[in-house]
Amino acid sequence: MPSPEGKRSLLLIRILSLLSFLLLWELASRWMDSPIILPSPEATLKETWMLLRTGGFYRSLGATLLRGVTGFLLSVGAGLSIGILSGKSNILREFFRPFLTSIQSTPVLAIILLALIWFPTETVPVFVAFLMGFPIITTNVTEGILSVDHRLLEMAKVFRIDRWRRALYVVLPSILPHLVGGASSALGLSWRVVVASEVLSQPLLGIGTGMQEAKLRLETARVFAWTLAALVLSYSTESIFRWVVHRLKRLA
Amino acid sequence: MMIELDEVRFEYGSVTVLDRFSARFPSMEVTALLGPSGCGKTTILNLIAGLLKPQEGTLRVDDKFPHEVRVGYIFQDVRLLPWLTVKRNLDLVLPRTIPAEERLKRIRSVLRMVGMEHALTLFPDQLSGGMYRRVGMARAYLFEPDLYLMDESFQGLDPPLKFQLLSVFQQLRSMSPKTTIFVTHDIEEALLVGDEIFLLSPMPARIVHSLRNPVPPNDRVPGNQDIAKIEGELFTLFRRNNIIYL
């Protein structure tokens, strides 16, 4: 744990990094001298402020949030179930391995295009978020199950600790770090793929829809503003997720 | 509770650990299994605990199946759950049918017996080596077992701590005497604890010699002349059998 002085230094470095980035951006936009190619940070900020004042922005944000969270929760549910089964059985692990490897190796764009053929536009982002997140969680949970210390399981067996408490006190704490790691990666990925899916599937509301509409109207500053919204959404949900995990650990 | 192994065979892959191994562990006594490292002592304990099954031969604990017997296993590495406090580690071995208040009372009482009442809310990584092993003993006692299995329970401890723990064990056992099998590769430990001592050969283990400890339990203290004499005799016996005890 860094000292208060160390923390201040870290904060200072981060602020300097951000300011350098903004300076570079400003210089580049002046050099380009074309707000359609690269708007200035100031123009982007103004556009973001205007976007924040429209009611449609919040509805779009809500729609994207709902899709991302639904896809994420579905991937957690499926990943947890299949991960546990794969961790318990070599046969099932080998059975699922080709599916998981194939999904992880397939370009996201190919999955989005296929989903566009198979599903209604509203469902496409949810499906893609689910499909991209689920192999990550499954792989992590399987690793977690395989990493459970067999000596602790032997102890539980000898002392006749029932199946439920064995799962809760021996298995779960062992797989929790793997599950949290996998879920965190899946959550981060889900925002990227949900927005990409929205750009291509064009549901009625969504950050991706807003981005695509702004791009068609050559409102580059607005594209930047929507991107900023997606970044904030991703960062906030990640922080909330970490807070929930921290609280759960303390409760246990 | 009498334990009997008859012509037991057990292999790990292509390694034969036990081949037609037979032994009879007398009821209510402490039998020390003294043998070199890796000779199959822990395998014998794991078979009795029901963690392993004999591939050939029979294992009887009175007339019960191994899974019906309550075993207070004091593991070599103790095996406390690192994410639970001492209290919750101990609470896990008590049945839920006992009310929470009564469970806590029992936990406090057993911790007092092993001199660890202050450790109730500590986590395993906050315990010293000796404290950790005391909790392991307390857990086995709290489980109210039919028999105790002790796997190198004092290995790697400094002599003063080892003898302190030995006396804790003797105290617990005197409160509720049970058939006990104590595995060790330390001759002195075997003589300080065992009523009966079985000397094992290197793998595949077989009993090369058995000895009734002539020293009464209360006189079994470090430095006892008789114990030192038997220790010397046993050492000679090992050398004669070409057995290296490490």
C-alpha cells in the first residue's frame, strides 16, 4: 500500500499524463484544422455538454446499460455452470474445449454479422456480449475448480462437512479470485462488443446507434462525445463491480 | 475400537506402496507406526480414514465400514481453511443440530484445554507453527471421534515446543481415551507416545518388528533412562535391517 506521499505522486503523474494527452490532441486538431476529421478537445467538451442536456442521451445510455448487464449476467450464469461442470469432469472439459476455443478465436465482427442474420436488432448486442463473455468466465471458473486444494477437500470429507458447507467454505473461496478475474474481463469486453453491435445493428436507442447516426451526419465531435459516454459507462460499472465484490468478501 | 488390516494391497500408478500388509491396532491404545519417509505410513492412515480404498485385502474397524467411523485426523499440514477464523474453522466440524450458543461454548472450552482461548478470532496465517497445530488437535477433539489418526503431528518443531504439544495431546487423550494411530519417523517421539510400536520397512511397507512400550505413560518424558535405552536398541535394529530413518 503506497504512503499518502506516494499516492499524491501517483495522482500527479496521472494528471500530467492526461494533460499531455489533451495537449497532443489540441495540437493535432490545430494542425489538421478540420473539425470533421479531428475536433478539438474544447469542441468535444461542448458537444458532450449539449448531449448531456438531451433526454435521448439518458434513454440511449440506459438501453446500452441494460443490454450490457443482461449479456454479462447471462455469461456469468452460463460460464459458472459450464465452468463448474468442466472443472469436475475431464470428459466435459474436453467436450467444451473446441467450442470455447472457436468462440474466442472468431472475430467479433463475424459474430455480430451472424447475429444480425439470426436475431432481432434489439437482441443482437445482448447475444454478442453473452457469447464473448461466456468463454472467458467458463475458462476462469474451470481453472478455479481445478485449483481447489484437494487436501482441504480431504479434510472436509474426514470431518464430515456437508456438501453445502463444503461448496460454500472450501470450493467457493478457492474459485472466487478466478471468477472475479474472469467476470471483470468479461464485463470490460461486454461494453466494447455491445457498442460495436449497436453500431451495426442500429437498435432504436443505444450509444452505438448514437455514434453511427453522428458519423453519418459527419458530426465527429458528437462521435467523440458518445465515445466518452461509453468510456464512463465502462469505468463506472467496473468500479461498481469491484465494490460489490469487496462487500461480498467482507460479508463472507 | 479395534482396527485390523488384512493382506491389504495399494498402488499409486505403478508404485506398490502396500503389498499384503497386515496389522492389528489394539483398542483404546496408542500405536506408533515408526518407519522411514515415504514407506507408506500416510497411505495406511488414509486407508483407515476412508480417503483411500484397499485395492486388495480387507480393512475392518470393529465391525463397521471405514466410512461409518468418525475419525479425528490430525494432519501433518493441519489443513485449516486459511480464509476462516479459528472459531469458524472449528465450528465447521460441529453438526448444525447443535445450537450456535452451545457450539461456541464447546469451541471455547476446547481452545482453553489447548491453551488457545485468545485465538478465537485469529486467522490461520496469524498463528505460529505451534498454535496452528494446537488448533488442529482441538478440531480433532471437538469432532468427538471414534479414533485418532496422527500423521507426523510434531514434525519440524523445536524440541521444547514438540514436548509441550505432546503433553497437550496426552491431556486431550486422557479426557477421552480413544484408539490412536500415531505415524512418525522419529524414534523418541514413537517411544514418548506409543503404547505399542510397529517398526515398518521401506516401501512396500511391512511390519519388521513390534514392541510393547515397557515405560508407563506417566513416565514417558524426554530424558527418561529407559526410553533412551530402548531408543538405542531400536537404532541398532534399524541398522541391522539396513533401514535409514529420515
